Amino acid sequence: MNTPLRLAATLLALLSLALCAAATARDLGDSTSSIDIPRYGYELGHTLHVKGYQHYRFNGTAWVGFNATANLYDQHKQEVCVHYYLLQADALGRQPTWESLPNKMRGVLCSSVTCKSVAQVGVDQVSIPCVLLKSTQSAGNEKYFGGVAFVRRINTKHGLAPISTKRAHEGDVKKSTYTCDYSFYLPA
Ligand SMILES: *[C@@H]1O[C@H](CO)[C@@H](O)[C@H](O)[C@H]1NC(C)=O
Ligand SMILES: *[C@@H]1O[C@H](CO)[C@@H](O)[C@H](O)[C@H]1NC(C)=O
């Protein structure tokens, strides 16, 4: 490649990088700072696409979230993990948990991580916020969930609580579908 061509290629690469960063910021509601991963010491392990439900229970005055159940898919659209809230909170009172499905992941042993939410950024009127969660307990394969330090929920769509409380009775349960991406970060 001659020099002007190489320069053009470099500029193009830089431009696409900048566009990428802009797109990410937009996806996160123009404010990425509060759910950023600490700058040093962690690296992205994997990102999985999610389809699932946020579960809400009516307590007499409001719909209150108490569970989430979701299936996580890899880039081959293969279901590799599940997400749910522990029925009994862990020692630190935390419930959101991700668990790998060993039979579906060739060569990857079962592993899991439970987290607490540490920051969130609102997205829009119909979508659950983007969140940063920090691991409170993990088990199994260190290269998978066993070693996860942070989980980041991004690109959320839908999943908020029902708006109307008309005709709702205490104890009623409703599920709200959502999609998002979960990124899992490990110590570098
Ligand atoms: C229902 O949940 C809302 C929102 O969390 C809370 O403010 C309210 O006190 C709760 N009401 C009852 C009866 O528990
Ligand atoms: C959430 O749902 C899953 C799947 O049905 C269940 O195993 C789990 O115990 C539930 N957690 C809570 C807090 O209800």
C-alpha cells in the first residue's frame, strides 16, 4: 500500500472507532459514566444476548419487581446460560444470578455468579435501566461465571412494571418481556 492509501485506511479505521463509541454512548442513554467498568484491572470475558421476563407483584399500591427469568444466547444463537433471582438471597442479601448450562456449553463446566446492583442509567419510557452489577458470590469455572467481577446490562428494551394499577389485587403477579445484552467482566 502506498502512503496516501495507508493514511486513508488509518483515518477510516479511526473514524469507525469513533462512530462505534458514539453508538455505545447513545445506546446507554447518552451517559455511560456511572455504569463504567473500573478503568484498570478488568477485561471483557463475554457478552450474551438476553430474552426474558421481569416479574412484578402488586403489593396493594404498586407493582414491585421480585424476579427476572431469562435465557442467554451466544453469537451462534445457542442458549448457553440462564438468569434468575435466588429465592433465598445470598449472605450479602443479593439475588440476581447467572448460571451456565453445562450440557449446552461444550467443554465449559457449570458456573454461576450472584451480584448486587451498584449503578444504573435510565434508558426510555418503556425500558428497564442499564445497570452495573458487582459480584457478591461466584462458583465454578474461573474463566466463566466463576471468575466474574462485574456484570453490565446494556441495550435494554422493554421490561418495565405495568403502568396501570386498576383492577389489580394484592398478590397479583405480572411478567413483562425484555431483551438486553449482558457483558461479563473478569480480572485482567
Ligand atoms: C409497595 O411498594 C411500594 C414501592 O416499592 C412502596 O413504596 C410501598 O410502601 C409498598 N406498599 C406496601 C403496602 O407494602
Ligand atoms: C425466580 O424464578 C425462578 C424460575 O422459576 C425460580 O427458580 C426462582 O426461585 C425465582 N426467584 C424468586 C425470588 O422468586
